[in-house]
Amino acid sequence: MATTQLGDNVAQFSSTYAARSTSVNFFPNSGELAGAAPERFYWRVKDPDTGKVVLMLPQTPGPHITELRLFVQATNPDPAPKNNAATTENSRYIKYWYEVEYYMQPFGPILDLKEFPTRMDYFEITAKGGGKNASQQFGPTSATDPRNDRQWQNKFMNLLATYPEANTLIGPKGAKLDGTAVPNRVVVKSPLFAIGKFQRVDNDNPPTNKSDAPARKDDKITDLSAGQLVNIWDPVIFDSSVNAGTAKVSIRWRPGQGTLANENRPRQMIPLGLTPDDTLKVDLTVDLKDLSTPKVVSWQIADPNLSSDAAQWVMTGPGKENKIGTPGKINAGEPAEDSSEKSKFRSIQRAPDGAKISGYNYDRPDEYVTTSRVSSPGYWSLLHTGMQSKTPWRTLSLDKADPAQGPPDWLLLDLFGATYPMAHDQWKIDKKLPDSFSTASYMGSTAGQVNLNSRIYPRNDHFNIPDRHLPLEAVFKYLRSDSEVTSLVDNITAYQTDSQSSTMWASLRKCPGMMGATPPHGPGSPSCGTWPACSPPAPTPLASGGWPRCFRRVRGTSSMMSMRRATACSVRSGSMH
């Protein structure tokens, strides 16, 4: 998880959010696929069974692209062709453009889509008919293709990108900003392009030393010289009076969502791949005599976490615009906003800028402060586990499990801790080795255990704290009667405030119900009354879920107890602390 301070200004927040949500991309050394973007940012994992290298992008929070619509249409030769080439009443251009549907899942933030352009990694179009056999290809055909446009932010590849206007806001369903409703789906239209014939000089693309350039002419092109603007507008002129007045058009394309500031980083690829086969594909026939009805094709996905798999993008069309696709509406096969599937599709914001606890700033200044709070390993339940198996909406389940089917997923919480910070300013030997201040777990806070000495944070108007009775009751279960345990937990809850916490076991002795006779577990163990010995009883099934009874342990003078059992109780109650 990448973290940073996030302000309350939408423009600044969106820019920072775009950068941080791509910080988990693979970061290669300078010589690895140098100049190839977005390809050099893919994670590459070798399948141990097949030996095949699998490309991966990390799971990212929204916004996501959930529908693409591609339009192809014959038009009159307007604007006039390059050098005012001669035309007749039968002369035609074949123009194309696309629409992008952005979607924000429930619990997501409000963002400005200006920071999330749609870029083009590969685009290939051919047209046969109307007296011509035209073909153009933009982008590399492999990860090692040396051509100049191997970077999708190259100024000629950039001609195919779509940049949402500033203040194009998106947010979760029902979101409002300053009292104004914010949509959770936004459709953005690309510029218009024409099948062209201009080839620019590209010494990185032997043997021809040429590369195709998109034919585009509008006032929003900002990074080309005046001469380049003239050169690229060189459309192929088709003749509607030959070849039955039709042209067969084939398209292969691989768009993706990027970020505005870090222009080489990908957030989402549609699909993920390196070759012309790893693309969305369509074949259609254009009527060169019909100047008003575009041929439209739609690709939709239900679970955008599977965007890397082309098979997950369901194509409809070609057909008429009003019959193809559902722009701005829920997609076919997509769960409802309030479904259990969507409940796991969320992002986590630490706290609003300026949030305080007992007068202290809640957010850490950077990612390495040892006293900062980190996310609970319970958030593993949000991890999508169907990305390789191509299973939509599958995540880790921390719910109860049938003992006959093996141990439940919640046992993972005792095996892993959340990301922990390190004191980077106190390392030894030229800051290459951590010292005693750079501990793997600050006060055991990431050890996957119940913290008896502190309340749950954050605790403010922006975060409603779940009731923590069940996890605490699970710690003391069977050590006293149920009524005594309930009373003890009530007292602990009342004792702990924002200004009152315990850093040692002895501190909790002040809590009513904790005092008593010398504990039977030896020196250094918790003085919590006349408890019976904590040796584990024989495993017995629990009526609530069939889990085995788990033992407790005390970790030296640590402030934690094992949460194996507590996790089971707390997850069922909706609290993963």
C-alpha cells in the first residue's frame, strides 16, 4: 500500500491520488526496457507449472474504465485534404473515434478525471474498398520494438489519447461536493481521426526508418510544430462509386488508463499485453454512401479488476449507436452498487488533512515514521484473488469456513502483518543497514493481534468505530465466567480514552476488574485476577462456526494477545481489528 498526505482540494488530491495509486507498479532499473512505456512498468511473474511469464498490474482503486465504444463512419472530405488535393462528389474520408466510460466504485473518493487520461498503447487500422487498400499502425509490436512510439506518451501516440476536461468530477454513487451531485459514471469522447497516409521520419524503426502518424486536425493539439500539424493531416481519399460503395475495416487496439503527471505509468490496460494479438479486435463494413450513421462497437466489463484479460471484455456490435452499449449506465452482468461484491471493491483513505487525535496530527508526514499507524491485516479481505483464474469479484474471505474444507482464510491474519514503517534517518553504515530503532513492528502493532492497551483509531467524525466488545471478549473467553468477562470488557472500554492508554501490562491493573490475586503464570505475566492456567483445552468445535478452540499466548512484556480466536469473532461482527 502506498500512502501520502492527501489534501482537501479536489485538484491537488486527484493529482496526488493518481501518483500514489500507481506507486505500486513495478519500478525497473534504467536499463530494463528503457524507453518502453507502459511495458516496463508491468510485473512479470513466471508460472512454475508452465514456465510462462505472466504479465501483471497491481490491483488499483477507482476510477476504472468499464466500457469503450468505437465509432467508424464515412464522411465528406472536410476539412480539405492536404495541399487541397482534388476531390469529387464521390470522395470520402473514413473517420473514427471512441468513447470512454469511467466508473467509480462505492466508498471511492471524489476525483477530477483530468488527472486520468485514456492513452493508446497500440492501434492498427486497415481499410479495403472504395478503390483503396490503406493501413496504419501506431505503437510497438513487442516489448523490444525500438520504434520511436514505443512510449505511449510520445507526442504522435499522444494524438490518439483522450484527456478529460478539468473539473470533470467523478465519485461514488450518491456523492456530493459543495451540495452538487457528482456522478459515478462519466463518458468522455475522444478527438476525431481519419485513416491517413503520412509517415514521419523514425530512425529507430529500421529498415524503412518511417512510422505512421494519425491523421487528426483540430485546435486541441498542443505539442506539435506548425509544420507537423500540416503534415499529419493527410487523409486517404476513398471513392464511394467503386467496390459497391463499401470498405471493409479491421481494427486492433489496446487502450489504457494512465495519469497526467506521471505520463508513462499505467493504471489499467485493456487488455494487458505486448503484441498485436493482445488487443481488442473488430471487423466491420462501412457504407461509403451513408454519411450519417456510424458503425458502433462496444466492449464492456463487469469486474474491472480483470481488465487485463481480453476475454472479460464483452463485445457487442457492430450496429447503430442507440442499440449498442450502455454508456453511463450499469453494464451487463455487473452487480448492483449495494451488492456484497461491490462492498469489497473499495479504496482506503487514512484521514482527511488536518485530522487530529488528542491534539496530535493523525496523518504521518511520510511513509517511514515509526510511530505512524498502519492498516490492519484484516484489509486483506479486500484483495482480489481472481485476477489469474479470471474469476470476477473473488476476494479473500475472512468469514467462517467448513472445517472439512480446510483451515479458514482468517488464519492468514496471524501469519502476516501490515506494512510497517522504518526510521530511515537513523540507519547505520551509510544508511544501508537498519539499526535498533528500525523495528519490524512498532510495539507489536502489526503482529496480527488484539491490542489491549489502546482504542481503535482513527476515531473522529469521518470514521465510525465498530464496537470492539467481541474481540476483547474472545481474548478472555473461558478464563472467567461470561458475565465477568462482559463486565471486564465494559470496564476496559470505559477506561480507555484518547488521552488514556496503556503501554505496559501493569497499566491495565488500574482498570476495574483487572485487580486480583497473583496470577498463576509466573513472573511477568498479566496480573488480572485469579485466572486459571492458560494451557490450551482439547480442541472442541464452536457452535457459532465450527472453528477449533485456539489457545492464547502472552508475548513477553508485549501489549498484545493472539487474535486467532478474536479474529474469527471480530470479522463476523464487521470489525477486523
